[in-house]
Amino acid sequence: MPEGSSGDGGSKYKIPNGYDPEPSSWGSNAKFTIVDSGEFSLMLTGEILAKNIQGFDPTLNGRSHDTMVIVNVYDPTIHDGWEPPEHIVKNWDDMWKMEGNYKDACIGRKKDNLTGYYRYYMSCHPDPHPNSNFFLIDRIPELNKPRPKNQEYIKGNCTIVNGFIRPEEGRYHSCHFFRYTKSKDRYSFRLYGKNVRLLNEVENFLDGRFTEWLVSSE
């Protein structure tokens, strides 16, 4: 889906300034910012997540677990009727069929221990490199069946990184996720380490906030 260019015709949000929304009204003493933009961001601090999600660790692996949430607002004047370009469709097909740029891909038959999704590695010779990036997918592609109409079977992408602040704690997940609000706005966020196991809880928290903050949606 293409990115929106303006908020006209799309969702508007009334976001508490404690979430540091951008763009915002600099110098304002107001408690909220009305965001009417095709793209905006907000900061979800580890402390906010720890306060609202049981078991979330804001300082796991010696790093701050703040995550910037990037939102691309659905605009019917831009997105309705949009068709992906041919090269994008080919890339989607290649990923599903494990051809072309994905001819060296492989899928772990054992689900990822933190997320419960399958790991789709782009490169396996014969095994994934320890630092290989991998997609998280909710199914194993069946090559004799058509590709899904959209790419929502891809739930995120991750790599396993070395803990450089607390190396004694070992390697840990660094994952990037994309989701949609109930008003079709696309948003992304990151999670790290064992906090990745709380993916569903973070999604539910964000869904609740977006619903609460929504001013209007055409």
C-alpha cells in the first residue's frame, strides 16, 4: 500500500503530548496534540509499556525498550483502487514460491519460540547464518496453492543480535512489526529480547490507544 501524502479524508488523532507525537505544536502547553497528517510518529516508552503490560521489562538486555511508532494514515482518495506495480507483485510471487531472489530461502519447521510464528530465512547455505534476517510468517507456503491476495501472512521481520551491553545475557531478538488499526491506518513498531513474547499484548494496547485517540475517520 502506498504511503499517504496528507491527512485530508483520513483519520485524525488527539494524542497526549506525553507520547511525544510528531508533527506537533512546538511550545504548546496543551496536554494533547491534534494530529492531521498522512504520516506521523509517537514514542512508546518502555515505562509506558511496563505500566500497562504485565511482564514487560523496560531495560531488558541493558537497553532501553522504547519504541517509535510510525503511522501511515489510510486515505481513500489515495489508497482505494490502488494496484501494486508489476515488480512488487513479482516479488510477492517469488517469496511465496521461493523463486527468483528467494531461491535460496528456507523455512524453519519449528516455530519461533517467542512469537509462535515460522521463521522464513532468505538465505540458507545449507543452514541460516547466525546473523541472518528472517521474516515471521503465520503459515508455510504451499507451492501448489495460489499466493494470498495480500502480504498479511508476513507478521514481522527479525534478526538475532549480540548483546553488547550485557554480553553475558547472550543473543536476543530484534524485531520490526507492521499492523493496521481498525480505521485501516498502517503502523509499525519494534520489540526486543524476551519482550517479543508480548507482541499480542503490545498490539492490543496500541489498538486500544488508537481507538481512544481517534477524532474522525472518513
